[in-house]
Amino acid sequence: YTLQSVDHFYDVADAAQYKEIYSMVAATDPSKTSAEAIQFAEQNGLPIGEFNGIRFAADDYAWNYDRTENGVPVYANTNWQDEMFRTSGAHQHSLLITGGGKNSNMSLSGNFTDQTGTLIGSGFKKGGFRFTSDITKKWLKLGQSVSYTKRDGSYFNSSGYGQMYDVVSAIPHVHVYDANNEGGFGGYFNDMPEGIRANPVARALLPTADFSNEYLTVNGNAEITFFKELKYKLNVGFQSDNTYNFDFTPSFYVSPQDFRDQNILTESRSRSTEWIAENLLTYSKLFGERHQIDALLGYSAEQNKYRLLTAQGEDSPYNELPVLDLVTQLKEVGSNGLEKTMVSTFGRINYTLDSKYHLQASFRRDGSSNFGSENRYGFFPSVSAAWNISQEDFFDIPLVSDLKLRASYGQLGNDRIPSYLYIQAITGGFFYVNGLNELITGMTGFNLANQDIKWETTTTSNFGIDLRMWNDRLLFTADYFLKTTKDILVDVNLPLSYGGATSQIMNAATVDNNGFELSAEWREKIGEIRYSIGGNFTAYKNEVVSLGTRTEPIWGTDVDWNSGSVTRTAIGESISEFYVWKTNGIFQNQAEIDEWNRQGSTDENGVFTPLQPNAQPGDIRFVDVDGNGVLDDKDRTGLGSPLPDFTYSFNIRLDYKGFDFYALFYGVHGNEVFNGLKYRTERLDNYWNYSVDALNAWTPTNTNTDI
């Protein structure tokens, strides 16, 4: 081979990165058709900006502690965000070799990445390769690709609500390090109350949380042309994921509230594999220059397998040698796994007459092992039609280049549900003591089998219009859609007569979504400048129509350890609407409290109870929504949905002599937001850290506030 050229250039389009690329092209005699190219790239990421979030100085924290107790000694002025976050960057190297001939192509690429995390205790290294090739003959096409990636790294192993929760909760009076403590980290002083958050740096660096992952993907395809109109294509794929996790927390002492007498070690290995084979037969032919028919018939099969083996032990005599053979207490050894298969038969036929009238019909018949034998298969048809009005002889509007009306109706199935709901499964890890005071291992059922579990089905109707004007410079699309999803799985409470099981997962819920979408774009060319301006607007409504026989709403998760759920899914409302207590400002003085408390209740003995008997100036007024004179859970009310009433976007694209610019703006409107960070950092009823906004809390001299 003869070296033809070496190019060295810089790419600084991304301000956060600096990239050098070396490209070498080698070729045989120019008259030949084969050629090879080698490209090497080195990319070094510049430091990522530091986290700059919520923080209190030590004096500010002492302000609140002085209010709640009788003062606190100043020990340190630690900025936990500075301690927990660091500048980080990435070093990436890649090599690409390509070649080919008249009827074949190939490429081989390799890459290596070294990424440090912005959060201490995190980062990874990744390396891999990818090889692809294809061969084309007159009647046959073959292609394949093989890729392999290995990834090793560490992650932040934090219990409870996570590392960010620890960062914003930790008070500044704690030293990061203390050589007198086991483990070497500073802790809270003894006179601090229970419940103070731990040292987040200690939580980040004391445990070891490592992972190793190997990912392999193999794909192949073959296409045979029997004759011009009829083709057969086979697609096959395989992928595997092998993961090893090592988690070790040594014994340590940080404070009376944060210590571990015994170390703990957990190791796990998992392997997942997936294969798929897809057979496609396609037919396409134009009959008599008026009738176009396109048809597809297919059959596919796929299988997913997963296995997990895990072991956990405590109290090894050496923190320096974390191996399971040395632990004195083997807490857990277990495994689990699943296997899922699916087969599908599908087809589609399109008919077009005179490029004006379009009809399409399709079907899918899917079978999934997630369902019992009686409900394993689902049939999902769809039809659509379109009328290209602008192709009609009677249509004579020069400024309109294309006008089309569309309508469609169809169904899709969903089998992405927990496996084995239709069989009675058992689980181990249970123990009981027999009459000889011996500890006996036992197993028990953890679900109530439901043989009637079946496919979730989504039915969608759509009506639309496509419009192009002024020689395709203006493009406009409008759609109106109605979508109903039935047989959604929900956990339904069971009568006590069922015995130990209190609930069962059933196909019970129905949810409606309906709305419309508008999009428009203007394209123009002025000299050597090309530009386009576009926008999109979507409005929709989400409503829960049914929860089956379930009598209670579906409650969301807590946002804090003592907050309770702030969302619920109930009939007649949107999914996950906010369901909270309604407030009405802050009490400014005792007179306001006395007036407000007149809404209280009188019991059968004539004893009157004020509405908020323990209220003080500066406390929040809570509304008695049901008007019974008692503040309880029945006074929680729906205060909006996290789902927006509409979304919108706006984009601009410019192209000039090989340079291009693109900007996208996106927005939502009409949705409510629960600010969990404010809830956590502006509460003054504990000894954790607060945001600086909490300094604006109500006092007799600072009454113009909502905190």
C-alpha cells in the first residue's frame, strides 16, 4: 500500500472539549476499486463545572439551632458541596480502519475511555471494539456486525435517599476528617440530637462499590432477491451482558449516630442473554401504471434469560481482606432468574391508486410467555387511509403543492409486565424455630397466582392533514388523536377471606388520552444561505377511567422519610395527580389564630376542639376542605397534575458553505411541580442543613414571607 495523505485537524465546536484527530488514508493502485482508511482520534474533555447548589454557612446554621435549642458551639465551617464534588474530565481514544471493494465493505474500530466522576468515589474505564462487513451480489446481500465492550468502575454506594440527600442535609459544623475515629472521618458532636445526617464524605469513601461489565452483541442479516418484486430477508441478533458487583463497607466509627461495629460484604454476579430471529418476505409491484401494491409478511421469535447469584456476609476479622471465606456470619446466599420468550406473526399490505388514494391494513399476532396458556396470544389489527386531494383534476390552487387527509385506527399490545404472575411462585429467606430450638430455613409464596392475566391493549384513532405550500417552502401538519389503554395491571385489594394474601395484580385499569398536535416549518434559500424555522404544539388530556374493583386510589411514593405520599392515581383524575393539604398563608398573630380556630368542632359531650389547637404565630394555616371542623387525611385534595396541558417547541437551522447552526427551544405549560428540594431544605422543624432562603422565615419582625 502507498500512504496517500495524513490530515491533522482540530474540532473545537464543543466548548467543553478539545479534540485532535489524525487521519491516514492508504490505498493500492488508484485504478483499483479497493481502498483502506485509518483514522485515529484522541479526545480530552475539559473539566466539568462544579456543582453549585444549596448551602448554609456555619453562622447561618447556628441561627436556627439557637432558635430551637440554646446555642451550639462552632466547630467547623465545612462546605459539603466543595468536599463532595470535583472537577472531572474524560480521556477518549479511538481507532477506525475501513476498507472495501466493488462488492464488499468492512470496518474495524476500537475505543478506550477513562472517565472520572464529578462525585467523589465514582468513575469508570471502558474499552471495546466493533467489526462490521457486508457483501453484495446480484441476488444476495450478506451483512454482519460484532461488538464487545468491557467497563470497570466505581459508584457511590449510599443508603436511604441517596448521596444528594446527604449533601444537602449535612450541617457545616462537622470536620470532614478526624484521625481519632475508626476510619479517619469526622462526626457529629455528642450533644447533637438523634437523626442528624451522616458525614457524606465518609459515606462516599468508606464503602467500596466496584462493578465490572462485559457486553457482547452479534448481528447478522441476509437478503435474497428471487425476482424484482419478491425478496426475503433474515435478521438475527444475539447479545449478552455479564456483570460483577463488589460492595464492602468496613467497620467504622464516625459519630454516636453513624457507626458500624461489623463490616459487611456483598458480592453478586449476573448474566443476561437475548436472541432474536426475524424472517421477512416483501412484495412490491406496479400494475398497469395505476395500481401499486406493497406487501410484507413476517415471523419472529425471541428469548430473554437472566440469572443472578448473590452472597452476603458480616464480621470479617480484617477490613483489609474482604473475602466471604473469612466472615463469621453468612447472612444471605441466593439466586434468582427468569426466562421470557415471544413469537410473533405479522403482516402489512398497502394499496395505492393513481398516487391519490392510499389504503393500508396490518396485523400482529404476538405470543408471550408472560401469560398463561389461555391468554398467551393477542391479536392486534390496524387500518389506515389517505386521500391526496392535490392530485385530483379538480384541484387547482397553484400555491398549494400538496394536500393530504389521513385517518387511522389500530391496536397494540403490551407484555412488559412482571414475569410469572400467572403461577404461584415461592421465595426463600424465611426462618422459624422448631420445638428443639433449632433455626429452620423455610420458603413461602410471595404472590397470589392469577391465571387471567392478559395483554394490555392500547387502541388509537388518529385524524390528520398534511399541507405543503409555495413549492414546499411551508410545511404544515395537524393531528387529532384518541388513545385508550385497557387492561392495565394494578394491585387490587382482596377480601380477608382469601387468607394470607391481601392483594392481587389484575388487568383492571383503563386510561384515556386525547388531544391534538400541530407542527409547521418554513424553508428558504437565499443565495448560499439555507435556513428553516419550525415549531410544534401538542395539547392533550389524561384521565383514569377505571381501576377495576379496586376501591382505593393508587398512592405514589414518598418524597421524604416522613412526608407520606404526595401523589395518587384516582378515577376521574390524571395519573399521579398531586394530592396534598391546602394552605392559606401564615398566622401573623394570636388574634388570627383565635379567629381561625373558631372553625373547630364540638363533640357529642359539648367539648369544643379548635381547628389548629397548637398553632403559633408563624405557623401555616391549613384549610378544612370538607368543613367538618377537624383537620385530618380527608382534607387532602387534588391540586393539579404533573402532566402538562400542552407542550411546545421552536427550532432554527442555518446552513452556509459547509457551516451549520441549529437551536431548539422546548417548553411545557399547565403542569404542577412538587419542589422536593424546597420541602427538604426550608423546613425548620429539625436539625439538618437548610437553604439560604430559610433565613427569610417568618419572625415577628419579618412577616412579609411565605416560609
